[in-house]
Amino acid sequence: MVHKVLRIHPDDNVLVALTDLKKGEIIQFENNEITLKNSVSAKHKFTITDLDQGDQVYMYGIIVGKALSPIASGEVITTTNLAHQTATYTGKRKDFKWNAPDVSKWKNRTFDGYHRPDGQVGTANYWLVVPLVFCENRNVEIMKQAFVEELGFAKPNPYKSFVKQMKQLYLEGDKEGLKQVGVETLEQVGEDKLFKNIDGIKFLTHNGGCGGTRQDSEALCALIAGYINNPNVAGATILSLGCQNAQPAILKEKLANIDPDFKKPVIILEQQEEGTEPQLLTKAIQSTFLAMTEADQLERKPAPLSQLTIGLECGGSDGFSGISANPSLGQVSDIMAALGGKTILSEFPELCGVEQELINRCTTDENAEKFVRLMRAYAASAEAVGSGFDMNPSPGNIKDGLITDAIKSAGAAKKGGTSPIVDILDYTEIVTKPGLSLLCSPGNDVESTTAMAGSGANIILFTTGLGTPTGNPITPVIKVSSNHKLSEKMADIIDVNTGGIISGEKTIPEMGDELLEYIIQVASGTNKAKAVLLNQDDFIPWKRGVSL
């Protein structure tokens, strides 16, 4: 059934427009008639009662803002009449009981993955090349140029021929032709890989490792260690200059902290020890190639769904994200928790206002206290430089209905479903416990997805209402649209469309099942996420300053 408006929670005093509504239109709601004082665009909200200045606005059953001026019933809420406000939070206030979903149809399902010696199972098999310091970025790029095309991992670039055509038309003096020429459609070509059981060799670069603080270098080494430990990685080649803060010894220490009996091959080469650049690169390329011949021996084998570790991300969110796409991820998260799998909810600035609910879901007082400590420290660091979580929503978020950070956060938290929270992780800590874990990271899309892959995610689900191409070098990122329009407009980056929930064609449980089926395909290598097909290898380590 198609509805024009939605009340998300019985305690809410605003309604969400599910379609464009006109000024003067009469909305029938719970035997009452509400006359709209303004036109209300789809995804935006309007009040159902008169509000005085200072009155609180509720969505998802929680406080999401306060009225800056009187707001009449039927008036749209905007940044001019509503300000960010949230409820206070403390330690656990009540016991939490969870009704787990029925997962009987999933219990015997498997995916075909790469089984590692430490018991983890990868959804992909990558070799990693990473510098410990930005000084080695150029050498990493030279290795990339040497490897990718020769090993059959390069993707055709239609824009090269596009530029070539324009060049030729320019030389011919055909100015009109320059305006008419277009990009040829890129057809997927069959892979001609040398190593049939390796999904790719990934080359990461960054601007860290020296300068900055020593804590930054420690965190960088911990993040790189997490990437090497990720089950999607077969092994790694590490390039070091030699004199930088991020020393190989720190990386080895971080690997040992993860697993004292760490077994994956890690090649570490230091330029100041090797001598000339050709000497370094010759050794790096040769040793990497030989190691990849061994990594290619591993083949996919069945594994239970409990071996999945799924990161839960949102970016380019809109006013429908918290109604369709994010709850669909929450459904998957709950199914995984019931199956003994792992999920990760990050982006702490986008948990602003839902803290108490999350605290109450923590399985231990220690976890609740750690979450409070991390949230308050993060908020304080933002405020210390004149910012704050209230500044998190982007212009695009606001334009599409996410007026305050509390509104955005209340919807974003739906990605974590309803299951108990089994662990609280600081940045770069590894996920080890079955169930839902919270990971301290920025709300910045790439810093957050980078963090989740470093903490062990072998699949990432990424919801979006506005559209974003974000991917990750080692972990498939499955893009989930909140609405039909986006799915149709940016079909090249969207994998799954949950817009049917908004139109009334689908339910959240149905979309959760559909999404999990797609995850199994991607995890088994029988289908590829659009971000993988596009080679969208985004990697941004978080320098522990302020990033919202």
C-alpha cells in the first residue's frame, strides 16, 4: 500500500513526507486533518502539533532537536526553525532483552571463501603493497605500473580513447566534432589473469608515517597490521624508507599483538638499506611475484555464514536512509548476530543522540563505560577546536531532509539493528567477538570504511540516498540505495535498491533477506560489487584529530 506520510515512532511529533506534498494539501492522520503550511519535499518532515519556541522535536522516539521559534502544525522543519538537541546519557539504566530473528533458513547456508591458517575465512584473496611512510608512495606507484597490467588485473579505460578521438578532431580542425564526440560504452571483458585464485594486487598510498605525532605513526602501523591480518589478504609487501617514525619494528609489534603466532608472509624492504631505487624495486617486485605464486595455490571452499564479518556504513545519506536502507542493514546485522557472525557499526559522530539506547544494549558494564568514555572524549576534542557533532550533517544531507545531526544519527544507528552490543572497539582494535561491535571512527565515509576493513570486516554494506562511489582496496563494498530514483540514476554504483520499502512494495525483513542473498554471492566470488568493478580503492587512515 502506498502512503504519503510516515510516522516512524508513536512518540514522534513530526511526519516524514514519502512524496512531494503541496502547500494547502490536507493530510489525514489518525482521524485528524493537518493542513500543510508549506510545500514539503519528499524526505522532509513537518509537525503534527503546534510547537512553541524551545519545545523538543521527536523522531524515532528520541529527541532530535528544539524549536528555535514557534512552529505551527503542518509547517516544514528547516535549519531556520530547528536546532540540534539530544538527551543526556549516563551508564546502563535498564536491562536489555533481545528477541532474535528466526534464522532457521540460513543456518545451513554457506559461502565459498579462502580459509586462512588462523581460522579466518576471506571473501577475496588479495596481495597488498603498502608503504610505511609517504616517502615510498612513488615506489609503490612504480610497482603498480609494473604489476597490474602484466598480471591481467588492469581494467580497460574508455576515457583514453575518448581523449584520443578529441585529439584527432582538434588536429583536423573539427570544432563541431569536438562537441559531438562521446565516450564509448565500456563492455566488461573476460579476465585474463595470470593467477586464477588471486583477486588482485592492491597498492595503498597515504600521507603518514613521519612528521605529525608519534601516536599517528603508532596508529598507522596498527591499521596496516589490521589490513595484513584481514582474511581477504594473503600477504603483504611493505616498503620502508628507514628513518621515519613508523618503523618496521612497530608494525611487527602490532602484528604480534593481533596474533603472537602470525603466519602470513610479510616482505619488508628498507630503501636506505637496499641502496639504489632500481635495487629496491627489483628485489621488491621479484619477492612479491614469488610470494604471489604461493598465494595462488589457495582455492575457495565452503564456509558457514558465521565466518562473515560485515561492516555497516552509510554515506551521502538522505531523509529516506533511516527508513529503508539502514533498517535493512539492521535486519542483516540481527540475522548475523543470531548465526554467530560478526558485524561492525562505526561512525561515532553519527551516534549522537542514541547513546543511551546503545549503552543499554551493551552486554557488560565495562563496555558501556568504554563507549561513554570514547564518545565524550571524541565530542570534547571536536568542541575544543570550535566544532562539534552538531556540525556533522553535510549540505547534501540537509538538502535532503537530515536537518540536525540527531536526526541523521537516529537513522544511521538503525544499521546496527536491535541485537546486544558485545564489544566496544577503539580505532584499529580487531573484532573478535561474535555479534555486533561498535568501532570508534569518524563519520567521514572513507576514514570509516578504512577503519572497518582494518578491524577485520571481510564485507562492507554501504547505504546511500544521494549516491557515492566509495569502495575499499581489500573488502568488497556493497552499495545499498535508499530510494528508487538514485538506483535508476546511478545504476553504475548501486548494487541493491531498498526503495521498495518507501513505495510499499517491500518490507524490511524481505529486503534484509534479499540483501543477505546478494552478500553470499559477493562473498563467494560469483558476483562482484560495483565498487570492485570500478576499482574504487579508497584508503584514508585517520589521524587522531578532529574529523566528523
